[in-house]
Amino acid sequence: MHLLLRPGAGRCAAAADVLVRRGRIQAIGPDLSAPDVRQEEGDGALLLPGLVEAHAHLDKTLWGLPWYVNEVGTRLEDKIANERRWRRESGHDAGRQSLRLALEYLARGATRLRTHVDIDTDAGLRHLHPAGIDGDATHSLDVLFGLAVRCGKPLDIHLHEAGEAGAATLDAILDRTGALGLQGRVAISHCFCLGDVGEPRRGQLLERMARLQVAVITTGTASRPVPPLLACRAAGVAVAGGNDGIRDTWTPYGQPDMLERAMLIGLRNNLRRDDELAIAFETVTSRAASVCGFAGYGLDPGCRADFVLVRAHNVQEAVVARPVRQLVVSGGAVVAREGVLVASATGSAAS
């Protein structure tokens, strides 16, 4: 795809053109010339890199379906059992729903996404084309790390346990990460225990995580203690942001909008200064891309041409105001205008 975007606001709110050839950024700067390519007017909008969703469950979503009446119990086991029952009885079409939600993400500027897929005794591998609570963390971790080593894959472990129970499991994860040489290849989603253990214990855990390059993926939920973003950053622990489930049998909440998620993470961490809001923005852009291992990301020559235009003065305003995405470009192709997917994007994704 070849494209010349002019003039949008650059990373420092200065006027900048973006020249795209063969789906990658060839140049970015003022007054670029390329008479042989298609031009798009940015109308002074703010240029953002494509947004990144680091933790989604596309296969679970009820997005676009009739309202689901949630009467499930409060325990984690209740939610798991209820979801399996509903999925079995309703004939939930995970493929159709995954695509529906993924397209909503794209329309709102998320050009890269990591999703988790349920594989359990009911679903088997159908939703892939981890399992229930077994009460044996040691065995579960042995299995997960064994698979990671044998298959040469990174790990993203969902750690929900609170307090010292969660901290003990986190220690066990860190032990295996170091022993198996998986530094820089392990992320821990939720990691609620970092939000409710004492500061000395948290500091000890964060020091180990930084040394082993173990990242955190947070939703910034209001319902549980969360890893303190600024403390993680000060310790050298990378933090990415994600929505987790959106409109499913677990929760009626959520939007496929990563600017909203950055706002919620900022609000949960009491981030008010402009430099702090920039950190919240990083959780759904550069930090998320790094944690997920998405290569070729950013607004530099050679990067994949994924970017978003919004009507905002700076990234801070974009996070708190969450304006309609004026233009979304993915791989050098215009895929959405004014928050609505163009026909070619819908067709290519469906095929």
C-alpha cells in the first residue's frame, strides 16, 4: 500500500507528513513529496501509533447480541461453571463473535491485539481454530513452563490470587523463569497480589521481576487491588494494558477502545499530571507492543504503517477525551473513517 498523509500533527504536535510505501513508513517529516501516491489530508489532527490490546478474550464476547441476563454467583468457580453451561446450551459461535469484536477494535484504532482462547474439557480445541481451577499451582506451572520450553513460546499467565497466596505463586513463576532461561518471555496478567501485599514484599517481588524481565498486563479494574503502575515503572517492570473480557457472561462492562482503557488505568492509579497520563498512554501503545512481542511497531521509518488520527492537542487529551478516530490506517491501508470501518476492511477481515 502506498499513501501520503498530510498534514497531521506529529509526536510533538508539530506538523508532519507520513509517507507509506508497501505497507511500511518510509519517511515522516514536514513537506514530504510523493506525487505518485495517494494522498490523505490529516486536517491538523494528532497522529498516534496504532493502539494495542494486550489482553482480550474475543471468543467469549456477546458483543452485538441481545442483552444477557447475568444471575451468576459471586465465586470464580461460579463464573467458570456458568460460562461453560451457557456456551454449551446456547451454541455460542466463538468464531463469529471474535470477528465481530475484532472489527470493533479496528474501527477504534487498535491495529494489534493479543487474545486468549478457552481450551477446556467442554470446548476442547474448538475455540482455538487455561483450563479450570485444579488446586495444584505447582503442577499447573510445571505443565505451562514445560510447554513453553518444548515449543519455544513465551508465556502469559493469569494470576488472580490475592495477598501472600498470590505472592507465593508469583515467586514460583519467577523461580521457573530464571531456572529455564525464559527472561524477557514471561508476562503476568492481572497480578492482583502486587496491589495488596505490603510495600517491602512488593519491592522484593518487583526487583526480581525487573531482573528477569517479567512484565505485567493490567486492566486497571476498580473491583480489585491492582499492580501500582508508577511503582512498577520505577522498579523497571514493564506494564501493558488490556480490557480482559468485554460484554460476556462474566461482565456486562467493557468497550473495545484502548484509549478508554488507558483512561481507566490512569484513573485507577490516580494519574493526573501530563507526564503521568503519557505513561498511561504507553500501556496501550509502545509498552503493550513490547510486552506482546509485536515487531516493527511505532512511528519511525521502517515500522509497519499502523497509525490513528484523532482531534486532540496531545496524547493526554486523547486519553481523557477519547475522541472518535478520524482515520485508522493498518498496514498502510485506510481501514476506518470517523469511527466506521470502510467496506474493504470488513470484507478482507471476513475472508
